[in-house]
Amino acid sequence: MAREVKNEKGFKVIEVSLIECVQWGGLGICDNCNNSAFKGYYVAVLNQVFCEDCYKKWCERAIYYPEDSRIEEHNFERYKKILNID
């Protein structure tokens, strides 16, 4: 079941299964390495889904820019509705 996940940098992220990705019309493929994302991480600020390995690597190098928060919030709220997350 999809759920919001916390990270130390404050990005808005939703953990999703491959099946949940397919249900919203996605392919369940990592937008970084193009492998199957059996457990995916939707990163709202990028509007992308990463597999677990690519998400961990991205978290290590990512920098939070407050000026991106408006689009991040918009994307996050959209996918919360799609995935029925309260």
C-alpha cells in the first residue's frame, strides 16, 4: 500500500509498489536506471519514480531548494489523491 516516507532532507516522497504504478498508468520502471521498480519511490519535486537503489543514491546527493516547494507540493497532492493517501 502506498505511503508517505520521510527523509532527512525534507523531500516529499511516496513509496509505491509496481502494481500501484501500473494502476495509475505508469510502467513500474525506474526513471533513472530503467529497471523494474518492484518497490518504487515517487519523488514529487522531480515527478519521477526511482527503484530503491536509485532512490538511496539520489537522497545522498540531492539538495533541497525551497523555491521548488510549490511544484513539489502540487505534484505530491496530486499523487496522494491518485493513490488514496490521507
